[in-house]
Amino acid sequence: MIKNFKWLALASLVFVACNNDDAVVANANSTDGKAVTSGTANLSKYVALGDSFAAGFSDGALFIEGQKSGYPNILAQQFAFAGGGEFLNPLMNDNVGGFLAGGVQSARFGKRLYLAPGNVPTAVDGTSSTDISAHLTGPFNNYGIPGAKCIHLAFVGYGSSIGNPYFARMASSPAATVLSDALAQNPTFFSLWIGGNDVLGYATNGGVPTSQDAVTGDDITPVAIFDALYKSMVTKLVAGGTKGVVANLPYVSTLPYFTTVPYNPLSVTVLGGGSAAVGGAAISALNTDLYTPLITALTFFGAPDRIKLLSATSANPLLIKDEALTNLSAQLTAAFTPTLGAATAAFYGAVFGQARQATAADFVTLPTQSAIGAAPTALDSGIGFAPPSPLDKFGITFPLQDKHVLTATEVLEIKVATDAYNVTIAAAASANGLAFVDTKAIMEKLNTTGIVANGYTMKSTYVTGNSFSLDGVHPSPRGYALIANYFLTAINTTYGSNIKGVNLGNYRILYPKVL
């Protein structure tokens, strides 16, 4: 039915620029004619704590040029004009990214992506030269650890061989914690942006529960645990009067990873592989042979709104599984048994018992774009075997599974937790007189009006919005520069400093294949 399903057409990358600069960020061209000063802040020993954003992660990997473009490195460069000292990053060995494990590229920690001809995100050539077991000699100033949750910054064992290799390669000892190593540097100023991974793993899994395991678990961190850990960490960081800057959290569901793939991509031409005539015939057959019988049965069992007939004149939603729905497998099996036989009816019941069409409140994950229209396998069908034709097209005749879609119910779970985390972060900033960056508000602007700075319009649109890298989660170099400028604005406002921001035009949008 569908050949070469490519809905994401980036045939022409146009990066919007304009002449108006109305962004509320630190001015990149002047410091009001006065000498640059740190105000009441002491920037001589700056340490950064956080997750992959602080590390400079980009395009699905950690690599040297990405680390150099991370917001802490940009901050440190600007701090140098106001008494800031040396800022050391635990650099990777190359610009391939990821780790070498047992002499081969680690599948878990893969290579960085670049935009190949045809506008296809593709892994770069070569193999990482950063061995996963190698250890660096510190100390360092950047303690941004890809994958870290709030709990991980103070977790004993996180720097061991069974912890996080990004921290293990730089930890002062296997028993050290991220927080203890950072505090050992006797910082005079710190930045702390943590909490995104406390919901992100659950979200990128499509809301599939895992566990609360301190190292490998991806479930949403309970609010009470986050609150206690975050407050304790800030208390230790500000001891002795140390000043710093903290940031709250945007809703992860607003990242391009979740907003790029439409919930309703099934137009008549898509279903026809580019031909409206073929698509029209396909829609007619689907409505007659599958959708109408399902709608009739679901209506009888009190669920008429789960599935509607496909339209030949408008875009149609994807078929998905929603585990929050009442499971009607037994009822559907009974309804279909007289016409399909017991075995086939049971199969249809199992497949469609919690099926519905997606709505605008659901978010299809970025990797799912390659699954739409593809044949489910025994590993990803959710039923233990590859379904036969005609139920062999994900999102069309077979529901996309839980891992493929963040449903409205799961989005609400994430928003509730994020709102609670943000209350904790704002309270800690206020109680300790820290500079505060409202990244939630920044992301809202990127998702709506955009942010204009240095003649560039920054938006959250995948690839063409200037702000995000090819993994759909982490910023582009220019996106990191924008973040750094907002951090500087908060620091200047709180501590009376007048540190320059950076010109976004000096930072690229995407990294090329070869660096």
C-alpha cells in the first residue's frame, strides 16, 4: 500500500533571519559603555552541574566541538572578561562521538548525526576513539553528565564501572559523586540545570514504565524525592555564601522529538504512495474491510469514538494502542467469532482491544516516523509474532504500540511532575538569592512566536528552527548560545554584573559531516 513512506520533506532548508532584535537577552554588542564587572558575584572558580545539556550533547552524541559549544563553556568564556578563571571540560577524544567498547562502536552510545544529501539524519563515518573504560585525570569544571537525573548527582556508585560511563571516565574515584567532585573544586560560582531526565526517559520511551532503579530506571522521579534531593543539593552548593544560577524545566513534550511527526499524516496521496487514485482505492478498501467492522463492534460496546472512517479529502490520524483505555479484547473476540472463527477473532480482539485513532493531544516520537506503514515484527508488535496481511502496516492497519506514542494521559503525568519540580527549583532560587532562568517560558516562545536575536529568528521547529540539533532533544550550537545569553541576563539582573552576551551569528546551526 505504501512504498517509501517519507512524510518529513526537508527539501529546502531555509533559516529565517530578520533585522529586528527584540529578544530579551544579554546584549552581544555593548556593556552600556562601562567596564565589564561581575557585580556581587565571584566568578573566579566556576563549576557547572547538570545533565546532557550542560555537557554540550548534540546530534545524538557527545563530541569535542559539541562540548565546546555547550552553554557552560560559553558562559565561562564570557566570565573571563569579569574575573572568571580557567574552565576545564572532560573532552571526548574526537568528533565522531559515542564510545568504543571492546574495540567496536558502542550501540548504546552511538555516533553523532549529520544531515546527509536528501536531508536524511545520518551517522557520521568512522569509529569513536574514546574508549569506554579509559579514565581522565581531573579536576574539571564541567560536571554536566549525559543521562543524569537529579538523584544521580549525589548517588554513590554513579562513577563506578556499573554507573554512568560519562561520569566514570572523569570521577575522582568510583565512590565519588558528581556533587562531591564539583564541591571539591571549592567553587565561587555554580550553575545548576537538572531535572529534565527525571521525566525525559519515560517520555522518549513513549510512556512505557521501566523502574525506579537509581542507574537504569526511566520512570518519572517521584515529586517528593526530587524536592528533597534538589533542596539538599542547593544547600550544599551555597554553603559559605557561594552564588550561582539555576534553571527550571520546559515540558519535554514541547521538544521537536515529540512535535515533528504529525498525529495525522495519512493523506490520500500518502496512502497511495504518491497517487491520489491509488490512495482513494486503498481508503475505500480499508473502510469496507477493516474500519467499518471495527466501528460497528466498538459502537455496540459503548466506544464509538475510538475509530472513525478514513477520509479521502483530509489528513487521517494514525491508529495507536492506548493502554489507558478499557480493554475490549474479550468483547471484540466474541463479536468477531461467528464470522472470522475463534482463532482469528481472538487475534483481532487482542490487536484492537485498546486501539484508537490518535488526536492532537497525542505526540508521536521522532523515531516512529520510520515505523509508520512498516510491517510489525515479532519483537515490536506487542503480540509476540509478526501479524499477517492485511494487519501488517503500523499506524494504518495495526496500532502503533505504547513505545511509539506519548498519549494524552502520559503527557499529563509528565506535566504534573514537571510543574512540581519547577516549584521546587523556583523556591530554592528564591530562598538562596540565586539567579533564575525560566527555560519553560523560553521554550514556550520558541514554540509560538519565536525569539529574535542578532537578526535571527529562533524557533523550535525541527532542523529549520535554528534552535535544536538532529536528535530533536538537544540544542544546536546556536541554540546553546541562546541559552547562555539567557543565563547571562539572569546573572546580570541578580548580581548587578554587566557581562556581555554572545552574538548568535557566530554559532552554526548544524554540524557538517566532517569537523
